[in-house]
Amino acid sequence: MASTHTVKSFEHELQRLASLITQMGGLAEAQLEASVEAVVRRDVDGAARVMQADASLDGYEQAVEQETVRMLALRQPMGIDLREIIAALKISTDLERCGDHAANIAKRAIALSQLPPVRPVGAIPRMARIVREMLKDVLDAYVERDTQRAIGAWNRDRDLDDLYNSLFREILTYMMEDPRNITPCTHLLFIAKNLERCGDHATNIAETVHFLVEGAPLGKNRVKGDNSSFEVLEPPAATEPDPTA
Amino acid sequence: MASTHTVKSFEHELQRLASLITQMGGLAEAQLEASVEAVVRRDVDGAARVMQADASLDGYEQAVEQETVRMLALRQPMGIDLREIIAALKISTDLERCGDHAANIAKRAIALSQLPPVRPVGAIPRMARIVREMLKDVLDAYVERDTQRAIGAWNRDRDLDDLYNSLFREILTYMMEDPRNITPCTHLLFIAKNLERCGDHATNIAETVHFLVEGAPLGKNRVKGDNSSFEVLEPPAATEPDPTA
């Protein structure tokens, strides 16, 4: 019996670790989708489910950490095996953070459901779709050890940043039109930022997949395309809110 | 010669790793302080220096990652030695993220310097002081392997969250008073959020120090005290901006 246990291959443990990451990735994608759905449908129950399910992602992250520390101690791996373990540890951190962003979006969905609807909500699902595609691609790239696919997802972060920057301006303009838009639009600003950050985590995962497969980092750090931090939009003269509206 | 190299103690490598973390922590603290200083003084040059210096923190993170991967492969450590290496890897990620937040605050300082001053800026240094104290405490706790000090810093995150929540409401109110406040106040909202996130990274480091010293996680995940995501503040009837003001 003991020998059966002893010969249980390291390969099998690595597969189990990769499978934890794949499951965790699927859950993170689902959480993100459900959180944005809750925003669009003003669905308080759906939002509450997302917030509850976030604990599972935290559980996955802890399981991956325990497993990696155990494997490092017992197996003392080198080369590609060591990179596999480090990659799993890093990817689980990024996925857990995506889960936190989804939970935060869900919280804001609850607040938004109690406030008057605002138009810029429409752009949120567009952003979310790009993020989900990026996440799906980097996770597929992880499973298939496909560097090109990882780089493709990594490059798509630019589109996401462009969308974020234009949405940011749109939301600000909308806030200036009527002070009643300010609270709901503030939530939208942070939801857009949550999605933009998930895109950054997807690019981190792309970089980790590159490191895993190639054993070298993916070139220089990409310049971040979030320009909203430089925004100095001023209200046009015509946007004083109409108190009779 | 070769034997001198071979006997260079693992202990010495661990010390060098810890020293990388301490230097990186000092830099992250300094970046945070300088970024908030740039906001308060409307100092574009200071903000630009913070943005430039962020590359050093990225460099430290890469150095720590390379060093840890190398040590894991060559030294195949166990027990406390293994925890030392994993802890360094985790702390460097948190410090690098704090640096990103400081760089983002600096970007916003540049935008703010081109916009009319707004009152709630005054609360930003109060938040920043708590964050810096937390960071200093968790880094001292790391150096001194002092779990109690780590737990003390971890608990202080509640004060930071309280301050963030009240500041969030204040900024929203101020936006509702006058649409010209909206753009500068949006930057303040994100600066406050950046600081609140740095507090979360400090609590992560506190948890890592606990794991390092005690070999076990620090209890259940603390419930996050950022309630601003639930905010449904509405403008009072009297806050329509005065177009003649």
C-alpha cells in the first residue's frame, strides 16, 4: 500500500494542480459574467449569489497555495516542473483578484438596482465581453501551452483600455448633466475600472504562460493604456442640470 | 575558488532575499508618500518623478522572482526555509502593486494640478498616513519575525476602511454641489480607492508574515470594510449647482 502511494507520479500531481487552475479559471469567468448580468438586469438575488460564491475562489487560491508549497517541499522540482508550480501559484492569485472584482461589481449591482437607471450601463457588457474572451484565451493558452494564443490575448488588452477610456469620458459627461446621475455613475466608473483591472490580470496570466512555456519573460512590460488617470474633462456651459427635468 | 562559491551559505542567500524585500518596502513607502505629496502640493515634477521611479519597483519584483525560482531549484528548501522563499515572492507582489497605486496617484496628481482645487483633498494625507504606518509596521514585523506587530497592522485596516467610507460620501456630496467639481472629485475617489487598496496589500503582507513565522494562516479572511460599493447617496434638493456661482 505504501509503495503505491510513493510511486504516485509527480506527473499526476502536476495534472491535478493544472486541473485546479482550470476549474478556478472557469469559476472566475462565470463570476464575472454573472456579476455584469446582475448589473444589466438590476438583479439583487443574482448579485448576492456572486458575492456568496466568491468564497469558493478564495478556497481555490488557498488550495493551490497549500498544494504548491507541499509539492515544492516534497518533490523539489527543477526546470519546467518548477515553472509549472510557480505558474500555478501566480495564476491563482490573478484569478482570485478577478473574483474580488466580480464580487465588487455584484455589490455595486445591488446599489445600482436602488438608483435610477443610467444610460452608460449599456457599454459595461461590451467591456465585460472583451475581458471574458481574454480570460478564456489565456486559460486555453495555459491548458494547451500555447504561447501565441497568450500573446494574442495580451495584445487585446489595448482594445479594452480604449473602450475603458471612452466609457470613462462618457460617464463623466453624464454626471455633469445632472447631479442625480452622480451616485449611479460613480458605481459605473468603478465597475468599468474593475473590468479594466481584470483585463490586466488576464495579461498577467498571459505573461505567466509565456514564462511557463518559454522559460523567459514576455519582453518589456506593456505600457498601460488606461489614460483616464490623466482626464481633465470640464463641464460644457450647456450642462447645468435642469431643475425642472 | 569553486569551493568558496559552493559553501556560500544558504543562510546568506536568504538574508540577501530578505534585504531585497526590505529595500523594496522602503521604496514602496517612499513612492506612496511622494505621490500624495504631489497631490497636496499640485507638484507636476514630483508626480513625474514618482511615475519614473515605478520601474525600480518592477525591477525589484523581477529580481525577487528570479532569485526565488533559482533558490527553489538549487537549494530545494523545506520547512521554514521554504516559507521564507514563498513569503518573499508573495510580499514582493504586494509591494509592486502598492507601487502601481502610487504611480496611479501621481498620474492623477498631474491631472488635478490642471483643475480647480477641491476641498476633500485634505482627507487624502490622513488616509495616506495610516497606510504608511501599516506598511512600516508589516515590514518591521517581517524583519523582526514579529507576529503580534503584524496582527496589529492587520487590525488597523478597519480604521482605514472607515476613513475611506466617510471620505467617499464627502466626495460624492461635493460632486453634487457643482458639476465643476466632478472631474477633480473623480480623481480623488480613485486616489482614495488606491490608498484603500494599499491598505489591503499591507494586510496581505501581515498575513504572509503570520504564515512565515507560525507556519499557519491568520484565521479566517477578514471581512472587507469598504462599504462604499453599497453607497446609494442621493443629492439633497438644495444641491442644484448655482449657475451664477
